[in-house]
Amino acid sequence: MRMGKKELARSIMDKTFMTIKKVQLAKYYNTQDPEERAKIILNPLELLHKAVENSKPFLETTPIKRGGHTYQVPVPIRENKQQALAIKWLIEAGKEKDDDMRFFVKFGYEIIDAANGTGKVIKKKVELHKRCEANRAYAHYRWS
Amino acid sequence: MFRNFHFRAVKTFARPLNSKKSLKSENKLFCSSASVTSNSQESSGFFKASETNPVHLNEKHLGRFYSIDNDIYQKLYVQYHGFPLEYREQCKVFREQCVLVRKPYLDLKRCVDAMDLKKPVVRFVLHGADGSGKSMILGSMAHYGYTKEFILIHIPWIPLWTRYCKEIVPSTTREGFHDHTINAVQFLTNFKTQNAELLQKLNLVTSKEYQWSKREVTEQGSNLLAIVEHGISRPVHATECMYTLFKELKAQSSEEKCKTMVLADGVNGLFYDCKWIKGADRKMVPPSNLTAYEAMKDLFKTDWKGGVVIVTVDRIALDLEFRESTLPRYLLKKEGWELFDPFVPIEVTNYTAQEIQTTIDYYLERKWLQHPAASTEEGRLELEYLSTRNPRTLMELCNSR
């Protein structure tokens, strides 16, 4: 929500949920196999929770200055910040340049991808974790 | 649990005496809810009537959904605004086209059946609150008219000609008048899709020669489809073709060569100034100077026989300044009232308690309502209360839940 415009935020989320339902129902009605149908999640709220859960990063790098050099030190993220980052990334992915698609349509697709473990947001999280892994040698600078 | 709720609600209503059929289909529910795989994409349950022919729909099917065959749906409704846009989008998702059978629809059907086609044309005006189902009833009358071999003149949504008009050009044949080109071509294409078979079968021919310009002529005695095709290929003459087609159909119906059903949604838009319709000098064109409006108003007069005129007046068809009331006298203004008076008014109200629960059942069966609390008793009552039983509000609520 920006500038306190809750009505706008609400209407965008309503349209997003409608798009998610349409996409998932199309997949659902396209298969007749009951096993595959059981795997498709139709509830948009459930998908959203799963998407946020999947895109939460648990480590990030922060600059710490020791002895005249600035090191990028991997550091754990608090629970609240994890969720905030996940949501922010999902929204940014929805806003990315695609002139034909409305925001709520692209946002819906990003949520579905993230819930499935694919897509831009998951990629961003994985790259962040790789950077942290690469810099693990500097981890002790957090306390020295 | 929701099954019990439905039975409790239904008991208070007068059940039809011949309830054998409904009992059988109730038993069907017990089977269908238990079965996991059903190969057909169609919905099944006690909210669904198995009748697909609109001629046979009667009080037995009141408050239940009937489905329109896919081929007929493609022919009559898909390209054009035959049904409202949100409904057509839902049909794409649900993979089927189901319409609720409501009392105003059955009343209208009975009136149309009882009409004497040898007498001057009767006008039916559907009115009611915003989003109460007028366009849906009008749309389903098109299906009925098609089955009963009426020629359909279906003007789906008049604001497409007023607020959202695509192109206005000065008329070549009438002094001071303006034509809609793209709108008229669209209308003629859809008229052709809806009525081509019937026109060929009835073999209706033009009564005189029509000269569109120095070199283009439609001869006397050629099939009416020739006028339609000329209009489609020459957008400049499209509105004139439309007007001539209407005059021809009126004359032919009066001579009992065919039956015509005129359906128009949002007719009150024709009588108001529209600031979006501008001439070449960027000044607003008044409604009295538009050929298309004249053509449509000509259709609604009572100077012909052998047909029926079904029309809706909708507050939403007008600009925001003119939305004080939903009643016909206010919406039609003096000019419209004089044109339409006398008419048969049919009020379309919000859903009854049974109808709204049936719609919720249908959404649940098609898996559109995903909220876990939606199928509980409290959830249903909440939806009913929040939507004030208005069909459109219910649809908007269910879109995101």
C-alpha cells in the first residue's frame, strides 16, 4: 500500500486473485487425471502464502569495515525483514517492463511461479544465497 | 453440512407438484459429490436443469441453471457483446455456459408465446436496479428467439454506439447527418452470423432497388443478405445498409413472410446528448443528427406487425450526471417515453434467497469460490448479506474469494 490508498491496494489484490484462479482453473480443467488435479492448488490465498514462504531469503550480505577494507559479510535476516523482502521482490517482479500485460496479471503469474519454486523471485533469492556462500570466509568479521 | 442448509431453505418455498424430476436429481447430488472422476467437463448437481431447449423451460426449472449448447453460444454470443463481458469471461473459465432461469424470463417467454403476430408490435421494457440481471435475460431471450425461428436484430449494448463509438463520419446520403462506420460493420457481421441460415431458408428478397452510390446498386429481388454483405464491404454505406435492412425486415414481417425479434440493451442512451460523438469541426453532434439512432428508433415504433420488441433501460448506459433513478419514465426522458408509450414493463429484481444460494452452489461446484469458509452455512449467509442479493455484487465478491 502506498500513500494510504488501501482501496487501490485491495482492488489490485482482488484482480490478482481472480487472475490466479483463472490460470489455475485452466490447468485444472485441461487435465482429466485426478492425481494431477490433486497437485494443482486452486486457492489463491494459499498460493500467495506458499509463494512468500518460498521466496524468503534467510541470509544477506552487509558491508562491514575492518582495517580500512570494506567486506561484504553474510548475516542472518530477521523474520519480519524476510517477509518484507519476499513481498517487495514479488511486487517488483510484477512491475517489470512488459507493456502489454497489466500489473495484476503479471503479479499473478509471478506468485504462481514462486509457489512452484521457479521464476524471477526464486532466482533472485538463490543468487543472494550464493553470494553469501561465496563470502563465508568473512563471516567471522561480524564479531571481531 | 451445506446440503442440510439448502433443504431447509427450499422447504419454505412452494415446491412444484410434479417434483419427481427434482427428487431424482437431488439423489444425483449424493452420487456426484462422492465420485471423484467425472469425464465430462459439465457441472452436475441439483442446481442444474437437464433441459437445454429454451422452448421447454417452465416453472419446473425455476431457480435452476440451464446450459446453452456450445455451437449456439459460439454463433449467437461470442464475437459480440451478446452477454455482458464479465459473464463471457466466466464462461471461458468454467468451460460451459449456464444461465439461471428466473421469474422475469419465464414471464417474458409466456408473453411472447401468447402474442398475436397479426397485431401491431408489442414493446417489452425490462428495468431494474444496477446489475440485477436485465442484460442476461435479454441475452437468453436471443437464444429463445433463435430456437423459435425469429430473425434476431440484436443490438447488445447501446453505449458502444454512444460513449465508446469508434468512428463517426459525415453521411454521404443524408444532409447534416453522421454515420457510425465501424460499429455498423460490426453489427452487420454479427447479424449475418446469427441469421444467415434463416434468411437463406426463408429466402427473403428486397422489394425494390437500392442505389448506394453512382456505381453500386442492389437490385430488386436479391436476397437480403446482399444488403448485409454490401454494408460489410463498404463501411461508408454501412449505417445506411443497416437502416434499409431494418425497413425491409419490418415490411416483410408485416406481410407475414417472417417473424422478427428486436433486442436492444440500454435503449435510454439514444435520447441523451453524448459529448464523445464529435463531428469534423470538433463540435458535439446532437442525437437527432445520427443515422444509426434514427434507424434504431424506427425499429421501436408500432407501425409494423409480425414481431416483438424487447428492450432494457439501464441507468449505467448514461453518463454520471443522469443517474438519479432507475425507473423508465426518468431514464427514457420525454422523447423516449413518447416513442415507447404504451409498453409492457417487466421489473427485474435482485436474487431471491433461493436463487443466490443456487448461484453459490454453482460457483462452488465449478471451483470458482475457493475460500474455505464459503461452503459453510455462516459463509453463505455472509455472502448473501454482503452482496444484498444483487447478482453483480455477488459476482464481484466471488471473483476474489
